Amino acid sequence: MEQLDVYGSSPAPLPVSDSPQTLDSMSQDRSFIPRLESMRGIAALLVAASHVVQAPTGANTGLLINPGVELSNWSRFAYGAIVHVVDGLQAVIFFFVLSGFVLTRSLLKDTRPSVPQATDFVVARLFRLYPAIIFAIGLFAVAMTLAGTAIPLSIVLKNMALIDISLNGVMWSLQLEMLAIPLIYAMYLLLSRGMLLPNILATIIALTLVVLSFDPSIHKMLGEPPLQFYYAFTFGCFCAVASGRLAARLSPSHANLAIAVFIILFFTARPLLGHASTWRFLVNALCAWMLIHLVAYGPRASLLNVLDHPIAHWLGKLSFSYYLFHFLTITPLWNHPEFLAWTIDGLGLPRPLVALLVFAVSTMAALALAYVCYRFVELPGVRLGRAVRALIAPRVRSVPAA
């Protein structure tokens, strides 16, 4: 399958190359890191799994969250462990850090900032994200209409423009991704110069955003998205400009140990610090930074060999569209909690088994939709964006750079 431009990365799943390349040529492209693409796919699966375990089974009860029944100590521990591992917010924070990394890494190919480069960056991002968003919202609107819920055209258009996210709530992360475009480019302008003062300014920006994330008023300043995660993009920007010399000096065994430590910290931040703790989100972002750094610059760690499997790469390619469509495939269950209650009480199936079955079926359906979107919407959208960029390039280049 054709790869997409790194400019086209998204907060959730982001493909990474814009030109049609073979797998061999991609492996030689320093901007393409197959293991990071695979990590996107796995993170997207975790987001979907988080919505499955939250699926309602009745009033104020969920499949694995607040089940509303007496549990043994072992069941309580098992349910809690599953919920903590598949927490969707930590996966989305990983996407944000990765987005900052991939986009800055791409921009660093040309260290001479200019109006044409900035225009090219913005246009590529818009054509990378919006075709799939528009297609997904259209499908959501059709599905809801067929289910008997009439959706006003104005609401559909606002959702397609990311002004509103009422039809597909997961698109809050894409709203934040759009807001991150100027932030990432500003960080690139500062960090690409390799000078002390610009680096200090970039650090001040990142630290200011971290400090502001502890202020509850900023969390909903724009309603949606929650700006408290805005700093995560800057972590990816710093990761992209790092030399990587220390990571490269690690032995494979030391790399395995470091990766294991940061994976454990990443997944234990929620139970240790609290699911809504601002500190745990910061730990998630820092661990994501270090994991991306180790994968990008360190030796090939055998601990992550599963990421080299073709299926993992395939999931990574489809992860953006999968992220957009996964909630559509479980919406019927959310709208009819009595069905899940019947499978548990009527059929006597264990809740974790029901969650696994729902996740498997919904994932197969969402991946089918994702493939259609990737093949017939994402790729054509990127090609159209490339054509638009080529069309406006002469006009933009005639404008003097600031």
C-alpha cells in the first residue's frame, strides 16, 4: 500500500510518507520508522478497547467500569488492570507526542524556513486530515439517519469542519491536532536554528504549557478540545531534534531494559497517580517521549520485535481511519445496553469474555471501513493535496519570505 507524507500524520494514527515507495525504499528513508507506525496501530486498538470496556450495561453501570455487581478480590483486580491498560487518554497522549516528533522530523529536512515551506506544511496537513474526517462524519450521519435519528445539515457540516464533535466524540483529538499546527511549526522554527536563545524560548513555551495544564480553567477554555494536553506536541518536537547519541550507544540488552521500564511507567501512571491526575498525564507524555526516542535512535530492541510483524505495520497504516470509525461499530451497543446485560445475565458469559468478543467483532468491522477509507479517501486526498501544493507553489514563492 502507498505510504503517506509525514506532513499527513495525525494525532491518532498517522501514516508517514507522501510519495509512493516500495517497502525497501521506505526502510531507507530516515523519516519513516516502521516500528513507530506499528505503535500507532496498537495505540489505536487501545483507544477502541477503552470504549468497549466502558460500554453501558444499564443505568450507571458499565461492562468492566462500575459493573454494579459484587466482585471477588481477584475479579476486581483483573477488571481494574484491564481498564488501566486500555485507558484511551494515555494512548491519545502518545499520539500527540508522536505527531510532534514525525512532523518536526519531516520539517527538519529543510532547515531554511520560508513562506513556501510553511504554506506547503499547512496545505498538506489539511488535505491529509479533512478528506477522511468528512467521509467519516458523512457515514456517521447516514448511519444515524437510518437508525431513526434525523441530523440537521448544519450539525453535519459543523462536524465535518471540526467545529462540533457531537457526531463522533473521538474527534476532539483532531481538533487539538489542528490547533497544534502553528505550535509545531513555531517549535520547529526555534529548534531548527541550533542556537541557545531560540532553544531557551522553545523550552519556555513547553514548560509554560506544562504549568498551564495544572490550571483547571484551561482544560475547557475552548469547550473542546481540552488544552491541558497541548504540551505533548512540544515533547515530540524536542525528541525530533535530539542527537540520539546516548540512545545509540546503548547495548540491545540495555535498550530492552530501558524500554521495559518506560512501558511499565506508562501503564502504571494511571493506577498509581489517579485516572484524572494531571501528573499522570505528564508521566504518560514523558514516557511516550522516551519510548519514541529509544525506538528512533536506539539499537533494535528485541523486546519490540512484535512491531516488525506485517500485521502490525498494516494496523499502523489503517490506524487513522480505524480511529475515526471504531466508535461507529460499537455505537449500537452503547445505545442498547440491554443487549450486553442479556449476554451477561441471560447467557451467563463472563464480562471480560463479552468485552473481548465485542472488541474482536467491532475491530473487524472498523478495520473493513478503515481499509475502504484509506484506499479510496485518504490516499486520493493526499494526492489531491499534493496537486494543490504544486499549483499554489509558484504563487507562494513569489511572495517574499518574512
